[in-house]
Amino acid sequence: MDPAIGEALERRHRRAEARRILERDPALARELRIGRPDLPRQFDDGGLVDVNHVPATILATLPGFTPELADQVVRARDEHQGFTFVQELEAYANLPEGLTDELTERLLFLR
């Protein structure tokens, strides 16, 4: 198997594991800092990003995002007290259509 494919599949597995932890034990997920690449942590969550809590600088690293789009998301997030679904993110932050399609697997909307 191509090493790049193996690594991508491993990241996908880590994301699924992190989501299971989040569903079963939200307190543990917070302690492990799932979705918070901006904070020091030891747990590998496969690249999940909590849109409701990460700074704009992290959002700007997502594929297709620019610093301006990331700032737009943060302003909309603050105005609406966070998002619950990817559709809210797209609508309230006025994102270009299709931008989040490939990111849905990596995004979290924790409250």
C-alpha cells in the first residue's frame, strides 16, 4: 500500500475514535483537547477542528480557507454564539458554496 494512503486511512481512523470518545465521554474529550490543535495536547485526534473554539489562525489553515474567510467565520460564530451544524457555518458565515464539503469529516461544533 502507498504510505500516503496508509497515513490518510490512519488519520480517518483516529478521527472516528475521537468522535466516539466525544459521544461517550464529553469530559474526557475536553481533557484530551479533541478538536483543539491550538492547545498543547498529547492525544492525536486525526486532525479534527472545533469550529466553535479555535482561533482564526487555525481556521485559516483549513483547505480552501483564507485569513479573511477565517475572520468571517469567527465574527459569525461570535454573533450567533457558535454553530451546531456545517449548514449553519456555511449560511451564517456566508461561505462560498461547496467550501466545507470536503471538510465535513474534520469539523466539530462543540458547545
